[in-house]
Amino acid sequence: MKNLILFLVLVVLGWFAYNTMNSSSGDKADVSDRAFTVENINDVYKVFVAEKNKEPITMTRNGNHWLLDNKHQVKEGAINGVLSVLEHARVKFIPSKNATDNIINGIAKYGIKVEAYDKNNKKLTSYYIGGNTPDERATYFLMEHAAQPYVLELPFEESILREKFARSYLEWRDYTIFREDESKIKELSVEYPKTQSNSFRIIKDNGYKVLPFNENAASSNLKTNQKLVDSYLKDYRFLMAEYIENEHPRKDSISNILPFCHITIKYDDGGTKDLKLFPVLDVMKFNSDPAEYEALRTLPRFFGLASWGDFYLIQQPLIEKLMMRYSYFLQEE
């Protein structure tokens, strides 16, 4: 009798073990429709973003920065926002069945397609980003080929995830104008067309020498202050614009007037670049709204036309450190 009871216990335990194993291996929940993040963010080498009524863009990892369509450097804050979603976004809740149809219809009308790839061009994830929840604290997401949308958020910040992807082409771009290695600069000139006496050239010659911009002008008898030149050239290590104004309606007309300042850099390898500067207050005081003009007086700015074609808006406190006068460098050591 005892043996029979023991046998029945073993049979029951075996039956439970069998069913447990089957349920754990064969009845796992399918979570493929919520695989919005990647396992290792360092595996992401390319991100494709396509928004309705905008040209799609592709961002590709290139060393320690990212390139936009293999042409321009991507703004660091912009790509960091994308990567934070790919790494940390989490499901906040599943929308109700009643709301699902409207969410999917919204994604069909104004959804943003996002695809992430590794360095071997293997697709890591692909989904659509819809609108935001009514409280503006989360965003609707839908995996490619899926039917169930989800509401996603970032756990460490209150932000609208859609805005990290809904950018114009210029808003994706890095606004850096100068990021120079001064050791590679052969010659640098700063010309003030209306006040030539303030214009100058810095030439590498066993150190640096500062000369008048006009080669026929008489040079000062004062000695070039090498420390001031060294400090000045270091200011070219980083200069960022406030915005890229390539679509400004007056870009062409402003570009054709005489600039206030013209900076030119020549490199050891023969390359060159230049930047022409136009005071915003001077060029906008005509045909401008009085209120807008007064607002510009609060923080003076310059338009900057670069030799590579971009038209920048630059805050004066950032650019004025580059607009020194010839006499500045001719101080006693």
C-alpha cells in the first residue's frame, strides 16, 4: 500500500514537472511587438528617420561623431536624444481597444518611421512614432508589421519622445563654425573693409608674426606679443552659431553687401575657409518690425556667410573675441 501511494505521488509530481517545462518553453509571451529598444546601444551605427512631408535622413556613426546623409556633422544633442530613446524607452501602458484605431490612423497620417542598424547593416529595430498622449508626457509607438500600439516614455525625464525625431534638416545639423587645430593654421587674416587700419594677418614663421592686412602698409615697430597671438588662435578651437539661417528670405541680398568683418584661414595643407560677418542690427533696421528690431538690440548678433555655403546667426558675445584689432597684438611682452 505504501509503495502504491509513493508511486502515485511520483506520477503526480512528474505530471506537474512535465507541464511546467512545457509551459515555460512553449507558451512564452510574444513580445516582438514591443521591441523598441536595442540590447547594446554601442551596436547602433546607422539610424534612418522618415517623417511625412519631409525628406528622409540617415545618420551614420563616424568615429566619435555622427554624419547626416554623409555630408554634415549631426548636432550632438540631437543624436543623443535619438540614442536615449533607442536605449532607454519603456512601455508606460497599453492603450485601450477603443483608442487603438485612432492611434493607428494618426500614425498613418503623420507617423515617423525609425530604423536602427548595426555596422554590418543588420536591422536592429524598426517602428513608427505617432502623436503624444493628451497630457503630453508620453508618445504612441507601433512596431513595424505590428497591430498593437504602445505608449512609451523615458524613465529618467519628462519629455515628448516624438520631438526627438521630428526635426527639420537644419535642426539635425551641428551648428559649429570653427573647430580648429591652431597648429595646422599657416596664416589667418581678419579684414575690416571700412577700417583697414584695424585689419591684420597672423603668419606662422618660427612662432607667429602679426602684420597689417594690406601688404603695402607700413608695419609697426612694436614687437608681436606671442602670448596674445597664442591665446587668440586658441579661440578658434570652438565657435558655435545660434542657428543656421540658410532659408532666411534676405540671405542673398545680405550676402551681397560689404561685410563688417572678413575672416580667412589658410592651412598648412593648402586648404582655406572664410567667414564674412554682417551686423544684424545694421542689415535689419530697414523693412523690419519695430518690436523685432528692439528685441535684436537686447542681444546683438551677426549674420555669418561661410565659404562652404552656410548662412549662420551668431551671438555677438561669442564672435567678438575673434574680432580683434591689429594694435591688440603689438603690446610689450
